[in-house]
Amino acid sequence: MEFDDFGDILSFNDVLFLLGISKSTLLKLLHNGAIPAFRVGRQWRFNKSRLIAYTQKQQNNGQASF
């Protein structure tokens, strides 16, 4: 699956799947402000276009892992 297979707003589990990272890694990225996200109540949500820009920036910086 790719980003195009998802809507404009992604859930926590969607991002885990798309980035292929663990829950603890995603939480670390969220809490240190490295990955763009917002909260709806107690749940994290991610804007797809901002997440794509984040992943492209990581690739351009030569960082293979998230």
C-alpha cells in the first residue's frame, strides 16, 4: 500500500503501517516534535500531505530510517 491508498487524514496505525516503524519509535518522533501531527481528543492524527513532505525531507537528508 502507498499513501494514495489512504485519505487526507491518517490515523496512528495508518502511519505505523506506511512508515514500517514500531509504536515506540512513532511515539518518540511525536513527543520530540520530529513528525508533524495533531491530536483529536486522545488520538493522534496526521495530515497526509505533511507526512509525505516529512518523509521526503528524511530521504533527502540521507536518513534511511525514521
